[in-house]
Amino acid sequence: MKAHPGWNVVVAYAKDSHAFYGQGAEGKDWSHQNTATHTVLGKYNYDVYGVHAGIFILEGDGGFENVTYFPHAKLNQILTSQNSGHT
């Protein structure tokens, strides 16, 4: 996070349904990239969002591989919501 001060970062498992609604212009106020990691369990694809502010919605099973959120300590301006389908 030291490389991009003032940014929030959300990492979401690409297979889970998710939506992001960023405030401002893409490339200036928010960005999106796809990345993958290889483990002994296989290959996992992720969507990475760098944002100043916005709304992130995840439809996942609530597992550890679904989403990670790194808020900027002074700029926590992202609303996150997760519906795991559990009652």
C-alpha cells in the first residue's frame, strides 16, 4: 500500500459474481486488473480493483478465497457488501 497512498484495494475471486461501481473516471480515480496465482491446489484467477471511492458487491460462498479488502487508513471510502447465501 506504500506504493499507492490514498488508494483502497479490493481483490475478488474471478469465478464469484461481483460488481464494482467506482466513483469518478477509470484510470484516474479507480482501476481494474486481472491476475492469477498458482498454488499446490491449482490456479486461481482474481480481479483487482484500486479505488479512491466506490461500491463493491460480492455474491460468493463466504470462503477465504473470495475477497480481500485493504482499506486506506485515512480514506476508507468504499462500501462493501457480501451475500454468501447462508441463512
